[in-house]
Amino acid sequence: MPYRRFGATGLQVSEIGFGAWAIGGKAYGAVDVKDSLRALARAEELGCNLVDTASATVYGDSELVLGEFLRERRSRWIVATKYSFQPEGMTATLEAQLKRLGTDAIDFYQLHWLPGDPHLDDELYGLKKAGKVRFIGASIYAASDIDRVIDHLHLDGVQLPFSLLDPDPFLLRVDRLRQRGLAVLIRSALKEGFLTGKFRRDATFPDPNDQRHSWSAEKISRTFDEVERFRFLEADAGSLLRAAVAYPLSYPEVSSVLLGTKTAAQAESNFHEIPGARLSTPSLHRILTLQDEMDAGGRRRPAALVRRVLGLS
């Protein structure tokens, strides 16, 4: 398992992180808690040292399950979780999270999204000063969120979506992220599982608790077609799954790619088969060309800069 610098925090994190969102709820299908505990144990054996979850209701008992696992091994893990704007407020929510996780401090505490209330920023800074959290960040969704973090907040890192199919907002602000030196966690690298290559054009998700249940047949078909355009990467990386994770890891600004994991079998795949996967220079060139072709919105990514960051120019 290769490790990477976590921004300017001094932490070194596994390049593949354990996304624990699914281990306590049903948002990604039914869960066997015992299998989830085995998954965490296997991930640790394979070198994973970063786990990310949240306190939002949709994630159910994820923090409780994680706390049970960490009971005898807290020092081996970098624990990241989030404040999801519960009615009781940030400080009270954090205290409950610390209890569920069985720890005195959270390593990386994130706002689940950027709030409009500036006083919440002050409360977050205060929790860091008090030692309740070691480092702070935000889960973000748009390029404008990155601008706000860099221009107005004093955070240690961000978490954002980035995949072969959805390269923004990362590519739109890769220069600013590099200059600021923020830790960058990547989520949704597999595009809700479609970039594993295991779903067909006519895939359905009948479980109402599965967040893909609401996807229209048109959206599923369109996503399938987009995935097919990247099948050429299988020859380079060995599988579409490995290629999908190798792509964000091609950028040195990325600290770790979070992969949702809830079974021991998934842990074997995510933390044994994927780490170390890399893409060739010709493949990276072709990816950027395809992404430009798929960008109907004309977001004017800094193509020359992106190629320079990747060492392609």
C-alpha cells in the first residue's frame, strides 16, 4: 500500500481510504455488521490507515460499528467524520460522535457541506483549538466551494467528487489546490459503482434504500454509455476498476481515494488488487481528450495546466 502526504498536516495516509458510509445503514444496500468488521480488519492488514464516515441519518450506525472496531486499535487509524448540521449543534454533535467512536479526538473533522452561517466556522476553529479535533475540513461539491475555502476559510483539507466521468470541480481548480497545499480526499471515484464495469445498460436498483433507486432508465443508460468510452483503459490498468482509481491518483494533489467498502470481499479488492495501479502517459492524454469531448457545458478547464500537473507537457 503506497502512502501519501495529507496536505500540510504532517500525516501520511494510505492512497486508498476506507469509505465507511455503508457499514451502518442501507443507503448502499443491506449490511452485515460482522462482515463489515471483517472488512475493516482486512483493510488494516493490507495497509489501509484512513477511514471516513459521517453522522448523517442516512449512514445509520456507521460510527458505532467503527467505534467497536477501533476499540483496540485506535492509534493505527486516521479517523475522518463529518458534522451534518444536526439540530443540537456542532459541539453537542461532536461530543456524541466522540462517544460513538470511542475516542478523545477526531483526526479530520469535516463540515458535510459549506454553511451560510459564518459563526459555524468559528465554532469549528474553537473545537480544533480545544483539541477535540486535530484537523478540519469540508466536503464540497463545486468549484466555487473550493474558491470559498481558499479565499475565506482556514481549513486543512477538502473532500470532493472526482472521477473519469465527473472530473470537475477538481480540474477546474487544480492549480489553486496545488498552490494552497490542502489535503484532498476523493469520493465518488467509481461513479456510484458504474466504473467497476459490472452494471449493464438495463441495470435496475429495486431497493428503495439504495440511492440509485431514483435514477431514471435514461440516466442509467447514459452513464453506461459514458463508462464504455473508457473501456480501453482495461488493457492499461488490468481492469476498469483499477483504472478508475488510478486516474485521480495520477494527480499529486490527491491525498487519498475513498472507496466505499462493506464486505471482506470488497476489502480484498479495494486494498489488495487496486493499490499501486497507474496509467500510462498515452492513456492520460486520451482521458483528457475524452473528458473535453464530454464537456457539453464548456467549463473551460485549464487544459495546459492539467497536462503540466500530470507531467504530460
